[in-house]
Amino acid sequence: MFLLKRCAVQLPALLLFSLGVCLANAQKAPIEITADLTDAPRKLFHAEIDIPVSAGAVTLISPEWIPGHHMPSGPAGGITGVVFTANGKPLEWRRDDVNLYEFHLTIPAGVTTLHAHLDSIVTRRVSQRLAALEWEALMLYPAHVPVKDIPIQPSVKVPAGWGIGTALKPVSGGSYPVPPAGAVTKFAATNVEQLEDSPILTGLYFHEYPLAPSISPKHFLDVAADAPEDANMRPAVLAEVANLVREADALYASHHYNEYHFLLTLSDVAGGMGLEHGQSSDNGVGEKGFADDVHQLPESDLLSHEFTHSWNGKYRRPVGLYQPDFATPMQGALLWVYEGMTQYWGDVLAARSGLKNADEYKDGLAMVAAELDYTRGREWRPTVDTAVAASILRGGNRAWENWRRSQDYYFEGELLWLDADTLIRKMSDNKKSLNDFAKLFLGKGGNTGPLIVTYTFDELVQDLNQVVSYDWAKFLHDRVDRINPRADVAGLEQGGYKLVYRDKPSKSERMIQAAEGRRGGGVNCWYSIGLSVGADGTIGDVLWNGPADKAGLAPGEKIMAVNDKVYSGDALREAIREAKDSSKQIRVIVQADSFVSTMQIDYHDGERYPALERVDGTAGYLDDIIKPLTTPEKAPEQKKDDAE
Ligand SMILES: [Zn+2]
């Protein structure tokens, strides 16, 4: 275990030669940065930055490897309008020829402060009524210096009447959470590493809800929405999120933040986000994402997942995923812990908190297990390679994704940690569980402020052995590093259930389809003819070596007709039912680029949808796992001094 305390720095020798170190050592005063978000509705942020300097060559840099993104996604390409001045006079700059995130300047004699103005073109997390600022969009700081050693004092200006939610601490003179029009809200000085980890949410329709007042330190749900009614969270949801705080407190038995803020947007244009931070999380769902149980189900583990990351990912971080700057490439080999165990606990905590119910939890596990079992790429690619290659598997075209594999370390990790949990319960006659491991591994060191403590594979194995003695190294290597053509369903079976396929979708699958309907949800015939099809007939992916693949269909093609009927989801499902137990083939007319052809799908087993079935006479550990550890509290009162 390697402790990376902010006060104890050991610099690699080669960095001592860099000019940046001289800059940092000389730098007593913090960088001052003011983010101006008043143009957020026009998709622009602005920044004024004062950087302490001394005469000579200076290299400034903006972040490239953003923690939690697992890829080099720094927003340097969107930074525009950069003007450097010293004592009021413009200074020339030149971008580095190799590292495009670096700016080189020469500071004239007598200058102690370099001023930088920049604009940032923002394409995500902004709407006409709200914005989320991740500070990397605006930051410039000395290159080749550990970012935790660079002091910085942030301020923000938001549109008139918009509230502010953040884990940053406002200093006296600032108003919070709704500052007066035109005011600059100043926050306490921190360092570049922490500021990058401390986003700001702002919005016109803004509410800050205190959560679970009996738990220390304080927790808040900060909500900004595009419509005023959506910012009024349902009391049931507030009670469930408060339960989440109390359940995480009981499970992890520690905190690694001074105060925690769930930042949540409800917007159809700014949504689709979940990014972890140590003292907050940046969460985005659709306008109606928490309006009713149907819309809530696909989002039910979002807050619990990102909250878990405060412990697993932020506090405890795989050694390769921590780098002292945001320029050195991160190494993702242990993402099946960072993300995979977070996926496991995120779902378990959602069920323990009531954000989803027990049936929804089990239906979700069935969908995860089935999807992984039908991922044909596992015949050539081990799970560890989906983690190592995470940065080239994010985003992009989904064609043939089941043959390529995707970021499977999330859900592979969920099944793996379920396997471990149920195995520990089985070996200890249900006296020990993965709860004990979570407390040991994620709560090590007790309560701390924001802190990063790295770990290795060996420490995982040691801590698992402290819970129950077993060959955990082999257990993990077998599941992660080896080719496993079938998914790890041992956790389901040890938990008292088995994965089965039924001719109708589970209630949860129908709810998710309904929730996603307005986003163009399609038909799930993945486990029958091996196709994922959008509402308009466009093929998302084709199961490698499945019936549709054998018929010659390909991703991106569009099904125009099924058995002489114009394409619709219902027509396709009807054709699958008609072909069941008969010799009749399913005939589709398909458009590929500018050509049309007819294809025959030879499949006769009817519709198939995954579900979990209880195995009588076995221990029901799966049901034990989702039992709450605490007793629910009454929903918190809404604050009175909020914006609209
Ligand atoms: Zn995550």
C-alpha cells in the first residue's frame, strides 16, 4: 500500500530537472481562477486566471487524463480565445509541438503574475436553465508538477438567480446557494488535484436538500432542472437517497470527505452523466428521470454507484489509475475493481435503500448475466483486456460490439463480486460476507478528509484472506485473466437462483423499455434471433454466430419489412412467435446502404427473455445480500431559502 498524502511529496528524480518544479517551489501564493458561467446557455464558459510566476521560460498545461473518464479526454480542443498578459501587456505563446496540452511562454523580468483569459466551448452538461462545471474545462497551471502541490483559489460567477451546489467551501463575503445577481462567489483555496475533483452545479430551478441529518459529516442532494416541477424531488426519492447515505455509512464505516454533495441535473439536453468525485458526484438524468417509478428504474443505481466511488475509486485507487499529474497515461488493469466492484455495491445499495425493489434488483442481475453470457467476444478476449484497453473501448461505433467486447469490466465485475460475496457466505455459513471486506478494504484508515490511497492486486488478495481464507489470487485470475467463453453465473447459483429464459420480458425489462421509449427504444430479440433493433428497424448489433448473423444481416442495416409486413417491433416479434416449432423461416427485407435484399432467418425457439428463478431448497443468499443494514428514517424537510 502506498499512501499519497498531500503533505508528503516524493518527487521522481527526473522531475527535479523540470522548470515547473522551480515554479512550484517559488509559488507561495495560489493561482486565482474565476469561472464565469453567465454564458452557459450559449455553450460557453470563460475564465480569468492569475498565475504566480518568475522571469524566464514557463510551461502551462491543461488536463488530458481526466480521473473517472479512464481515457485521455481533456477538453483542450474546446479551449479558445486564449490571451496571456503580464503587467497589462499581451505575451506571445506557442503550443508544444508534441504535447498539445502545453503552452510555452517567456516571462519578462519583473513580472510576478501572469494573467490568462480563456473561453471554453462546452458541448455537454449545459442547457438554457442549468450548467455543470468540471474545472478541467478552464484550468491552466504549471506543467510537470504534481497537481496536488499547486495551490489554487477558485471563484465562480453564475447567471442571475441561479443557485450553486458544490463541495467547495465558500469563504466569507460569498452567498450560498443563491448568490446576488452579478456576485462572484469565492471559495477557499485548495490544490489543482482537488479543484479538478470539485465540480459546480448551477441552475435557475435549483434546490439543495439536506440528507440524513443524523449522519456526520453532512450530505446534500443539489438538484437543478430545466423545468421547475422537476427540481421538486418526490418525498419518496428523498427518503431513498437518505437511506442510501445511511446504508453506505453502515457498509463502509468510514468517510473520506468533509461534506458530500450529490449534484443532479434533470434535463433532456444536459443529461446522460455519472462522474465520480471524492466529495461529490456529477449526475445527469432526463427531465423526468425521477418523476415516477418507471423512469426511476433505469437510473436507480446512478447515485449509489457514484457515491460508492467516493470510497472505491477515489479514496482507494488502483496504483495504475493514480498519476501525479493529469498528463501521464492512466493504466486500467484493475478497473474490474474500480468500476466492477462499484457496479456491484451500487446495485446492492440501491436495493438496500429502496431506490429499486428486490424484484427489480434480481431482474437487473438476470439481464446483466444474460448479456455477458451472450457476448461472443469473450471467446477471444479475457475480461482484463476490456480494462487494459478501456480508453479505446469507450464510445464509438457499437457495430459488432458483442464480438469486440465493450467496457465489460463493469458488469463482469458485478458478477465476480457477487460470486465472491456468496462464496464467502457459503464458506462461513453466512456469518461473513463481502460487507466485511468492504469495511476492511474501503474503510481502512478510518475517517479521513479527501485522500487517495493506492492499492495493488496483492492487497486485494490479502484483505479477502482476512475475511475468509481461500485461494483468492487463483479465484480472481481465473475469472479476470483467462478466456471464459461463458459468463460467471456462480454467484447467482450460490445465491439460490438460476438464470432462465422466458417467452415474455420481466416486469423490469418492460418498465425500462417504457422509460426509454421516448428515447427511441427498440425491440430486444437478442436471445432469440440475435439482433438488437431500434424502433425504426435499424440494426444496432448482430449476435456473432447467431441466427441473424448466419442469415447475413449486419449492424447499421435497416429492416424494412418482416414476413410481408412493413417493419415494426410488433411485426418482428409476431414473426418470431409464428416461426416457433415450425419449419417456417423469418423473411426480412433489409436496406444496406443504397441496396435492398431479402434474407431468411432460420430460428424456431420463440421469444426469449432472461429472468432469475429461485432454486428450491438452496440458501437464498441473494435475498440476504439486499437486506438493509439500517432502519429507514423519515424523509427530510425541504429547505426554505432555495431558488424557484
Ligand atoms: Zn463508475
